[in-house]
Amino acid sequence: MILLGIETSCDETGVALIRDGNVLADRVSSQMDFHSIYGGVVPEFASRIQLEAIGPLVVQACSDAGVRLQELDGVAVTIGPGLIGSVLVGVNFAKGLAYALGRPLIGVDHVQAHLFSPLIEFDRLSFPYIGLVVSGGHTELYTVNSFTDIVLNGKTIDDAAGEAYDKIAGALGLGYPGGPLIDRIAREARTAGTQHSGNRQNPDGPVKFPLAMMRKGNYNFSFSGLKTAVVRYLHEHSRPLTQERISAIAAGFQDAATGVLVKKTIALARQKRIRNIAVAGGVAANSQLREMFTAYSNEFGIFIPSIRLCTDNGSMVSFLGYHLMKLGRTSDLSVDAYANNTRVPQRARTSAA
């Protein structure tokens, strides 16, 4: 079975081909350099650029895989959540292609595609597992029992983690996207602190910020308060705003953001007595988050995919589409795109714990 997967939920355009669960080709067109000029994604520009990129990208991916369009058994596409204009670019292209070829269309939820993406690389990962999806638009914690049985245990009640990274990077004058920039600065600050402990310019290391919503049994997240704490600290303590002070603030913010993500995920895994943990989404590329989870590898199986599978990509869409198609979960050509999590195919059950 050969499937084409299309991902256009935000600013990337991802296209991949998969045969029987194995990725044959994966192409991604990134708009990061373009949107960095504006300090964030401009939705109108994102969808216009995707409209131009998607056709040539499909041709390139098919060439990479040595597959003709007529050989496809189905077309999988992200139908949401995401920027609605961008989602519609992928959905309408996929509908037209599926109709023209007379092949099934498989609508895929973007968050669920991230949730199952570690299975692409890790044969040892098996159901059930605890899944953390953490990105610029999503921070959600699940119990994953099968491809069609997932339980939502907690989610952010305000900002997503990646969104908080972008806002703090902006407040510090670092630029966009914030995640990689803060991660790099925080890592360099820690390295310098280890080599020069007691540095007079930054003797205390990272600034201490609070971990939010740490009440036992509560698996929701909140990053708005952390953002406010950092901004308040900037107003009260940051003059002059030296490079050492920026590094200390960035490192402290990252400590708090990654700390709450790891602590809540580990707590849920212990409560559920589930020994496998998978972490996915763009923020899963963060070096400190990966190191903190890896520290629990003696107690849990920790599965975090390679960087290319953490960011938005077509492989995760084609992979989940392949397994849904095997289960007979295809979509009608009238299926709608959606912008938020309120309309989800194979909707996740919700649990307080």
C-alpha cells in the first residue's frame, strides 16, 4: 500500500510517500526565513506561499520515491487544527488529487499525527504509552491505547509552550522563532556557568521562575503566568539588559517551561503505571527537554523522534493515514477543514487523570 501524505497546517508545506508503513520520500518547504522578518507567522502569506509550493513538492517527492501518481493507493492530508487558510490549501489539493485518481482520501488530525510520529522510528514503542505533544500551537498530554483510542488527560489552558517561547524571545529581543534561539542561549549559558562557576557578571546562574499548576493530579498546563513573570522581571531587574542577564533570564525561563512539561508527564505515567513515554511536536526538538526526559530512561522507555519528525512534516500524516486506511477509516470528499481542536476525526476521549 502506497500513500501520499500532505501537511499544511501552519507555515511549512510537507509532502511524503509511505509504503506499508515505511517512508519512501519526505520533502518539506519551510517559510521560517520569510516569517522571521515579521516576528511570527503571517497567515495570509503562509497560505499563498503554500499554494505555490505544494504542486512542485508532490512532483519532487514522487521523483525521490520513484513512484507515479497512478500507483498511489490513497491520499492522506491534515484537515486540522491549524491556520484555516493553510489547512485548506492542503485539503483542496488532496481532494482534487484523490478525485482525479479515483483513490480514497484520508483526513488526518494534525495533533494526532504528531502523537503517533515516534512509531515511525521506534519499533520498540508499543501501546499503551503516554504521549506529550508540545509545539507552537499545542501542549497536550494523552494516554495512547491504539490508533483509534486515545485519552486526553491534560492540555494548556492558555498559551502553548512554543507560543510562550516565541513571546519571551520577542521580549528579550532575540527574534523568531523563539524556541531554537532560547534553547541555544540557555545551553551556552549553562556551559559557561559550568566552566566559570562564580562568574561575577552572573554569579547566581539562571533566574528562578515558578512552575505553574503543579497540584497533584492536575495534568493541565499554563504558560501565561510564566510569561508574565518573565516580563515583570524584565521591567524590574533588567537595566542594563546585558548579554549575561539575557542568558540568565532565557535559561531560567527554559528551566520552568521544560520542568513542568517533564514533571507532569512523568507523574501521569507513574499514576497510570504505563512504562512507555513518547514526546513529539516542534518543542520536542529542545535539547534540554530531551535531556530531562532521557534522565528517566532507567524507569521508562523514552521515545523522542529525530528533529525532522518533531517539526511539521508529511511523513507523520502519511504514516497515520496508512494505519487509519488499514482500519477502514477513510474520509468523504465533502470532509471539512477545521481551525481548532473542537472538531476532530476519531475524537480523543477526555479524562481528568
